[in-house]
Amino acid sequence: MAERASLQQAARLVSLWSELSIRHVALGMSCGCGAGGISLRLEDFELDIVDYLEDAALRCDQPDVAAYFRARQTEGWPPSPLLVLLQDASEGDLPQAVSDWVLPRIEKTLTSFKALHGGGAGA
């Protein structure tokens, strides 16, 4: 039953990531897509999110999670690593211990971003 809940949570997070990753991040008093020429999207922070997860995993007391991230570190992450991680989780291709550890952290990160940068379409 816990595995099914993880699959559903991962599927929701894939959808949330797809929605949020194309949004613009507000810089100062205006959106980054306006005048000033600097445009940032959550997608631009994807590697930072994965690096944070990897660092936290390597410091955690869960050997399965740390081993997964060590293996990914050795192999290298594919393009769009967070999306791949979420898709693997939603398809049941992520070890359950890793899924149980990583999904709540990703959910907290994405829901925090959504709260900070608005829930409406676009920014």
C-alpha cells in the first residue's frame, strides 16, 4: 500500500514540476521575463535541487539512499535529472527506500516554490 501511495505522490510531483518548471522567477520588483534581460525559471535551479538532495542523501543514515546517490554520482545524471528522478519514482523504477526518502523532500521544495511564486498560471 505504501508503494502505491509513493507512485501516486510521484505522479503528482511530475505534474507539479511540469507546471512550475516553466514559470519565471520574480527578480526584485518585477518578473525576470520583463525589462532587464535576466530570465530565470525553476528549471534553471533543477541541478541545485538535485545537488541538495544528493548532498543530504550522502549525509543521511539510510544506506540504500546514499548508495543510490553515490551510484548516480558515478554514472552522472541525465539531462533534466529531477524530472527523470520523479518519472522513475512514478513508474516504480526507484527503490522504495529512495522513493520514501526523496519524494517528501521534493514535495516540500516544489510546494514552497509554488507558495512563494504564486499558484496562478505563469508569472
